[in-house]
Amino acid sequence: MKEKKIAVLGLGYVGLPLAVGLSSSYKIIGFDISLNRISQLIKGIDETLEIEKDRLKKCLKNNLRLTNNFEEISECNIFIATVPTPITKKKNPDFGPLKSVCNTISKILKKGDIVVFESTVYPGATEEICAPELEKNKLSLKSGVDFFLGYSPERVNPGDKVHTIDKIDKVVAGQNKKVEKILKDIYSKLTKGNIFIAKNIKVAEASKVIENAQRDINIAFINEVAKICNKLNISVFDVLKASSTKWNFLSFQPGLVGGHCIGVDPYYLSHKSKSLGIDPKVILSGRKTNDEMPTYLAKIINKITKTRSKILFLGITFKEDVPDLRNSKSFDLIKSLKNCKHKVYLHDPFVKDKKHKIIDFDSIKKYQFDGIVIAVPHKFYINKINKIKNFLKPDGFIFDIKGRLNLNSKDKINYWSL
Ligand SMILES: NC(=O)c1ccc[n+]([C@@H]2O[C@H](COP(=O)([O-])OP(=O)(O)OC[C@H]3O[C@@H](n4cnc5c(N)ncnc54)[C@H](O)[C@@H]3O)[C@@H](O)[C@H]2O)c1
């Protein structure tokens, strides 16, 4: 392979930062099936808030080109796919987007090309699901013979401005040594961190999906501890503070677990596990515990507040300081509160669309609430807490789910947290 011509397919939370990062060293063509996404990005607007306008515009003037026309990537010889890997209603892996991107690549695949996947999957999926799709090409090219596969799990953590993809260690794997070396070269231009070459693609796939399943299980344990502490009338946060003084205590916080990764990836692992005849008891029990948290919280809020209360619900994205609404557990909690006949008013500084009926922050002061639920403690709320306190009726309650507020005892506010 003389010149590396790289296409990044799927320009979301993962693909856009990758395309932008690689464009400092290579000519990159970013491809996405969404014309809306491409049009916005060409204007410098990244709705995921991962890349600032100036930086994106600068890249577009230099090495980065964006398109929704797959023919424009036909000259490329390295394809990096970063498309979603969601689950179905029955919580099974949904390989639709991955198969569809393979189908696109198969139309333009040439001898010697490398196809790399960054999407999170279960171990084996790249070779078992993607390779056969790619082999449906006109030239009858075979995986591992005529074209080659690679895998590099993505660790980007949206909203986290510390562990950015230009600093973190990256795992890569290839179908052979030559591919490994090419991927190591490419990714070492992206990050100052180490490039770890995994034994093979399956190992690299497994490494990613277990990272997220482990996180899910750890949070589930703390959520269970939080419920126990609640019955004991002690604060889980006080307990965690004390336990954290031990050198090998793992630091996790209780809360709602949603989003496209932690609440989804364990189902990929458990699916594979079941197909291998292993009952994934621990993995699924963690999932169940975390998925039940909205119902648990709704019951508590319902018990504490009056019937038909007026509730201000702050934060509907899946986590702090990101605009991502996918699989947000706030929605489950809101639904449960509405089912209990409470009147729920929603606010989130990151959500602008009309669909979610977000109220304007400045208009909130005209209401007085029986309860304020801080479901997602965006910095916006932490910085405005003195204002927010005034939206509460004198006998109202603040439900600070993640225990992030530092209220003054002088405030004399009725307060509950996990
Ligand atoms: N978001 C994260 O924090 C994160 C972190 C690590 C890994 N991952 C994994 O990375 C993958 C991508 O996640 P994401 O959050 O970037 O998703 P995303 O939804 O933000 O972006 C995916 C993009 O792919 C596009 N797309 C869908 N099908 C396509 C196709 N057939 N061809 C071309 N483009 C297509 C969509 O239009 C979208 O713009 C997933 O497997 C996810 O599990 C995500």
C-alpha cells in the first residue's frame, strides 16, 4: 500500500472526532448516509458538540472532505466504519447499520483494501457478520486473501474534555501482521497515547465490550448499595467517601445508566455468551438492576411528594453535559412520574427541539414546584442552584438523584438523594 487514502464511514460521536483527528496527518473523506448531518457539518455545526466550529471549518479547508455520496470514497484504500450498533426491542444486537455500511463498502472494494471497524460488537462479529457482507462484492474478493479486516475499539467519552482521543491509549488488531503495522502507523498519528496491538480481532472486540459491561456491573452494585443505604437511613455518598479511603476500593457512583454504550453493549456480550451456552447471569443481573432504577426512583419521589404534584424535571439527556438523548433513562423516570398523575415540566439546556416540550429556563420562575428532580446534573444546574432553589414551594423537595448539590444547611431545604 503506497499511499493511504482513508475514508471514515459514519460521522457521529465517534466518527467525526476520528475524521477530524486523522485529517492532521492524512487526506480524509468522511462519509455519512445522513444528508442532514453532512450539510450541518459542512456549515461547521456539530450537533454532538464534540468539535468546535472553528476547528471543523479549518479541517474542511485543509485535509477533510465530507460527503453522503459513496462514489466519492471509491478511490480510498482504507475504510474505517464507525456506525451505530444498537439493540432491538427484544434487546438483541441489531446489526442493520453495520451490514448496511459493509454493503456500501462492498460496492467499491478493491484488491488490497483494508476495512477497519470501530463500532462496539461482541467478539467474533467482525469476521462472522461483517466479512460475509463485504464478500458480497462484484469482484468476488475474499476476506483475508484479497482484502483485509482490522478492528480498533473506540474509547471516546463524550463530554469528557480530559480523556480525548488524541491522548488515550488505543487498541488495534488486524487480520495479519502487515495490517497491524498499517493500523499502528495510522492510529499513532491520532494519539500521543500508546497503541496496543491485540492478539487478534476477536480479542480486541472482547476487550471493548467487557470494558463497558464491567462498568455497568460496577454501577449496578453501587445502585444496589444505594437502595440498602436508603433503607438504613444513611447516605450512600457518605459510605462511598469512607470506603474510598481504602487503596483498592473501586470508585463508582449510583445513578441512571443510559446512553448508546453502557446500557447497550452488555447485551451484545450476553447474546454471544448465550450462543456459547454460558448463562450470562452477572452481566444480565447488572443490566436488570440498572434498568430498574427509574421505577425505584419514581416510587420514592411518589412517596415523598403529594399526589398530583407539580414537578420540575431537570436534565433529560443520558448524562451530564452532552446533548445525546439516546436511551436516556430520564424518559423512563418521567413516564413513571406522569403515570402517577404528577404534572412534570421538563428542562435541559442541551435540548432545543420542540418535540420534548422543554420549558424556557427564564420562564420557570413564574411557577412554584412541589418537587424538583435533578436527574442529570449538568454544570448549568450546578452553577445556577441558588436560582433553582427559589423555584421550590416552601414545603417542596429537591431530589438530587446523583447527590451532586452542595446545599448549605442554612438553606433549610427538604432534600433527598440516592
Ligand atoms: N458514543 C460513544 O460514546 C461511543 C464510545 C465508544 C464506542 N462507541 C461505539 O461507536 C459506534 C458509533 O457510535 P456513535 O455514538 O458515534 O453513533 P452516532 O449515532 O453518534 O453516529 C453514527 C453515524 O453513523 C451514520 N450511519 C448510520 N448508518 C450508516 C451507514 N450505513 N453508512 C454510513 N453512515 C451511517 C449515522 O447517520 C450517524 O451520523 C457504536 O458502535 C458505539 O457503540 C460509541
